[in-house]
Amino acid sequence: MITTPPLIALDGISKAFGPVQANQDISLAFRAGKIKSLLGENGAGKSTLMSILAGRLQPDKGRILVEGQPARFRTAQDAINVGIGMVYQHFMLVEAMTVAENIFLGYPGPPLLKPSVMEDRVAALAEEVSLTIDPRARVSTLSMGEKQRVEILKLLFRENRILIFDEPTAVLTPQEADQLFEALRQLAAQHKAIVFISHKLDEVMALSDEIAVLHKGRVVADTAATTIQSKAELAQLMVGREVILQVARDPFEARQRVLRISGLDDGELQDIHLELRQGEILGLVGVAGNGQKPLVETVCGLKPPMSGTVRIMGQDWHRFFKGRRWDGNLAYIPEDRQGLATCRDLSLTDNLLLTTRHGFAVGPWLQHRKAENKMAELSTSFNIVPPNPRLMARQLSGGNLQKMVIAREFFRRPRLIVAEQPTQGLDIAATEEVWRLLLKARERAGILLVTGDLSEALALADRVAVMFEGRIVDTFPAEDQEKIKRIGLMMAGSADDDPPRRQA
Amino acid sequence: MLSIRAYKRQEPLQWRSCLVFLGAVLLSLAISALLLQVHGKPALHGLRILFAGAFGSLWAIEDCLIKAIPIFLCSLGVAIAFRLQVWNIGAEGQFALGAIGATGVALAFPDLPGYGLLPLMAAAAFLLGGLWGLIPALLKLRMQANEIIVTLMMNYIAILILDYLVYGRWKDPQSFGFPMTPEFGPGAIVGKIGSTNLNWGLVVCLVTGVVVWVFFRFTRLGFEFRAAGENIRASRYAGLPYQRLVCLAMVLSGALAGWAGLLEASATINRLQPSIMVGYGYTAIVVAWLARLNPLTIGLASFLLAALRVGVENLQLDLQVPAAFGGIMEGLILLTVLAGGFFMEYGLKLRRTA
């Protein structure tokens, strides 16, 4: 069989950030006329890979082949020159300009442009690829779906051959998403290579010719879409099953109830019922974006519940957050440790004080010296490197910053801990340490562990709850092997194994 | 071929940042000299007159200190708001309201002795200045109104209120039609220190400066200001009362500017009149940035910019330079120092490329 070389091929690409292997030995091919989906959890390495393709990051190892010829992308311009274009989640458009002006913006040409000529050329292009748009419309008046069309036209106008879409449906209504898919199929028919990044299984199944799944920086599957039997199979691939680590876990007597949610409902969340007791870890698993975020924000006081009841330590939500004490209470270890849990330009001591300031206050004064000593002590006992309380938060590596956040939150002696993707982006050694710390904290607290990594949930949790589209599909003990086998199905939102849905 | 490449500094510059600052000020002086030259004035001679005017005599230095008082108080206030990343451009209006509040009390109780009247005037200046700061804070929090626009617009409202009062209700019947209030009674005047020309406002500056410094450095509330200013999301995460902090910052900010207005009316001109508004509130913004919001350096920067005003007055007299020259120099200093901020964050490397 004679095959033309793929438009772009990655060959053994590896990229590490410090000890974290973001991409490991990745080989993928993108062919003209094919829609290839890249599926993976947050932190699986999708964005790193795309940044390498777009010339914004340099791989540590491996080659990029353009039509079979090795190429090096030293700058973003190199990638643009071979025809790679990206549509980002956040559109890069000038709102005050018209569609035609946006498309011509930055396009090399004569210094003077006639608006009517610009508009005619854009209209002709839009017709050719049947993406209807009014070239004279101001971008600020367009819907999200229309803005996305402008982004696509921008790439086509520059004759890009490889179009990468980073979670393009996140901002679209279902109808707009359907229109986008129609457009993507048309573009593929015109011999473009389409890369579709998503973690929405339905879309990937419906749209793709080929599917590649990334998990922890590796390609765990790369195959024609027809060979994938079901969404469940994809979900399983995404979250992985392989147990990379095992930590000793003794069963605990579950004691006092620390969290009780019943009938929580707010548009995104639907009729959530949940209970958590001191001494147990409840692993909340699911594909990202299925309601974990609003649930966590509600439990942690960032978002009031709209209907239903949330009781923390036996107190009503509003009462609890009105008079909350700094210690013996609720601790939240957020996924976003750099932007939410810490201030990057404050010292570690100040970051310790962020949530524990009431513990170091005497009258109006703050005992800074005492806090600094405490931070030094915590650095030693939690193995934070380097153990210097005067360093700025931004000077710590991701793993050490995470340990700092955990040390701080555990110092508050919480009875309810919400840990969100606590080991995302950490290397194996740091992951193991964080797991041990969580298990130790279980002696005193109930832990809600929100994770997209099934092996983490299985290693730590006493009970597992599965979320899909804002609902908790099922909750069961971690020993229930029958249910565990069906977790993939539950995460895909179906009780029965559905056949793949593909249109022509 | 040689090319220059910027790289981000890992370590802060520390003491060498002084050199950057000095370089920026020298550059702005050089540009000012160039402007003088273009204008047909002797440039070096002009700079010499400028310096002599500001530092050449004890009287000149006293004058600098007197002008530094309102600038310092306004700037300290502005810096409190800036710490929280709330952009209060309204010190000018808050200054006017403070002067109005103090004058209202002074005119209402002309016969009270100083120990009774001055605290009342201070309270009134604090309240009205603080209120003028609180309004944009509430509009920002409740209606997402941009505080830069609101505080700026409210400056004009404040000045018009001041004009309305001194042209109308509060106008001195014996002023021959000039827009000014009657002169304050002796109880309403902040006196001079010993035999100098300096008034006790200088001591108010020292005390408030130290209080603000202690507040930011050693109190829990001060820490909450710093943390909330660093990262709004983190402040919500940590349960900081962000909305209350914004209101408090704007009230304090306005109140300090209000006190500056009080001192200017009471100690410097002994009455209220439109010429009290000479743009101290805007200079304060320049000062706050130059001093990087630190209360101690705000003191130094206030003195330097006050000296610039005094020096330019001298330059105007001797070389017939237009009054706007002072504003131009102020702007140049701010621009060069802000541009110099680049070198605090980045270093430059020379590179030989093939």
C-alpha cells in the first residue's frame, strides 16, 4: 500500500519541566483530510504537546516531521510558516473591529487596504468553505460561535493546512457546536488536517476519524475511531487503571458526620446528595467539567448553594461560613495552587498567614516572627525544599508549593478537607508523599478527594462517587469490584454500553 | 552582528534599584534641560536656578517642607488604595472636601478655642474626605463602576462644590468680590512650630506616616490589605473580607487627603479660596508611584516633588519660563522612572549573532 507521508508527524517527543515529565516519547501523525481527536484529562500533557507543535516550546527529545522532512520549530513563526494554526479557547480578536479587518490584521500586504476589497475577499473565502459570516459586522456584536468562525477564517486566509482546536465547544451552545462539527467535516474534506482537543467523550466519538488518548504525558491509545467500541472504553483510557503506587491503608472507623449535602441544585449541579464522615476519604471521580468545580466551590464557601441544603459540621452553610473559625474546621486544597491557594509574590510566611492569620493575631497585631518560626518548622516536617520561609511562593517548584499548601492547611487541624486534584503535575515521589499525608490526615478528618485520576481514587478512597453532567451517578464502597469495573461507563453517563455513534 | 536581548531577572535588584531610580531622574533632568535649550533658555544655568530655588536657602527648604505636607498626606492615602489595587485618582477632590469640611466647622464655631475647634475640624475633614472616597468604592463594588473614572470625575464635582461655597454662601462680605471665605479665627488655625515658618502639620505627617507604616507591617488588618492587593482570587479563597477592605481603604485614602485639605486651608492660607486647588492630589499619584507605595520613601519623594514646584517657581521668575514647565518635569520624572521599572524586572544581554 502506498501512503503519502502525513502532513505533520511527531516522532518520540519528550518534554520535562523539572522532575515532571509532561510529554514522554510521544509519536503521533496528523494526516490531510482527517479529523484527529486528542483526548486527555487536565494535566495529561495536551497543552504542552500543542505548545510544541505551535513552536512555543522546544521538545527535550524527538523530532517533528513536515511531510516526511524533519523540521525544527524554533519560534512560533516557524510553525505558522509550515501552516499550523490554532484556535484557542479564548479568542484572539479585536472586538472593536469588523470581521474583515480582524482577518486582515497582521496579514502581510500593501500598506493601504480598501475596506470593500477586504470585505469581498473575506466574503469569497467564507463562501468557498461555507462558513457564513457578514464581513462588515463588528466582532463585538457576534455570538461566540460566529467569533469562532472568524478565528477559523483567519487561519484559512493564511492558508494553514493543520488546524488545531483547543476545546472549541467549551464556549458554544449545542446548536453552535453542531455547526462547528459540520464545518470541521467540510474542512477535512478540503484536505485540511484537523486536530480536535477535548475531554468531551460524546463529541470525540461523533466527530473523529482517529482518536489519540494521552494519560500522564504518554500516548495510551492512537487508533482509528471505528476501533473504539464505546465511550466507556475511552473514559477508561483517559483516567487509566494501572496502579503505579500503593500506599498502606488501614480501614478506619467512620465517626462524626462533617459534610452533608442533600438536594443541591443550581443549574450546573443536579440534585446532589452526599455524606462524609470523619475518618473516611470519599473519592469523587469523573471527567473534568461534569460539575466537580461548582460542587467544590459550594462546599468551600466560594459560591452559595441555590437550592437544597449543605450542612458542614452540623451547621447550615450560611451560618458556617459567617462565623467560621480558622482552625479545627474546613481546609481546602485547590487544584490551582499558584493562582488560588497562594500569592506568588508574597513570602512563604505570608502565604502561611493567608489562611492562618487569626491563629497568629494578638489583638490587632500579627506575630510575624512566630509565624516565620512555624513556617520553618513546617518546612522541615513536610520536607519542603528549600526550607526558607522568606522565599517567595513563585520560587518554589510545583511539588514543593503543593506540600506548602498541604502543610498550611493541615496545620489548621481541619475536620473536613477538600482536596482537588492534589497530585496533578507532581512527580512520583511527591505524589506518594501527598498520598501519605492525606491518609494520615484521615485519622482526624473527613476528606473529599476530587480527582480525575482513577488510580488515585482507588489507592486512597474508602468510598467512590462518580459524577456525570452535574449529577452523582453512583456512590459505592471502594471494595465493590463489580461497580469499579463499571466506573468507565458511569463516567460516560450511560448504564449500558452504547455503540459508537458516527456519522458518515 | 550584535543584538540585545532582554531576560527576566530571577533575583530582585535590591540596592542597585537606587541606581536605576537615579538614572531615570538624571535622564528626566537631561530632557528638561533640552527643552529649555529648545526654548532658547540657557539649559545648565536653568537647572542651576532650579536647584538654587529649591535648596539654596533655609527659607527655600522651609518652603519645600511646607509644600511637601499636603503632597505627603494625599500620597499616603493614595498608596493605601493602590496597595489593594484600587486606583484612586481622586485625592484632589477628597482634598477639596476635607478643606470644605474643616472650613464649615471653622465658620460655624468661630469663637471656640483651638483645643476644641481643631479636633472638630479634623473630624469633619476626615468624614467628608472619607465619604468622597467611599462613594466610588461603593459604586465599584455594587455596580462594577470603574473607580478610575468615578474618582476622576468626582474631582470636578468637588471643585465645583468648593467654588459654589466660596462664590456664594461662604463668601466674605468684606472681600471686595473676591471668591474667598472670611479669615479663620485664631482657634481654627494650625500654628507654626517655634520661630520657623513650618506648621504643626509636619508633625501630623510624621505621626500618620509612622502609623501607616506600622499598620501595614505589624497588624493583621494591614496584612489582609497586602494579601488582598496581591491576588484577589486568593483573598476570596482565604476568606478575606475583600469588599470591606476596599471600602476601608477608600475611606482612609480620602480621609488622609481630607486632612491635607484641612492643613492647607487652616495653616497655609487661613481661609478657603479656589486657589487652594493647585494639583497636590495629582502630584500625590506621581509620588506614590515613585516611592513604590512605601510610606518612608513617600516622605522623601514628596519632599523632592515639592522642591521641584518651589524650584520651578524660581525658574519662572528668573527665566520667564511658562508655569506649565513644572508639570512637564513632573510628568517626565514619572515616565522615566516607570520606564526604568523595566530594568528592575529585566536585565539586558548583548549577544553576538551570526
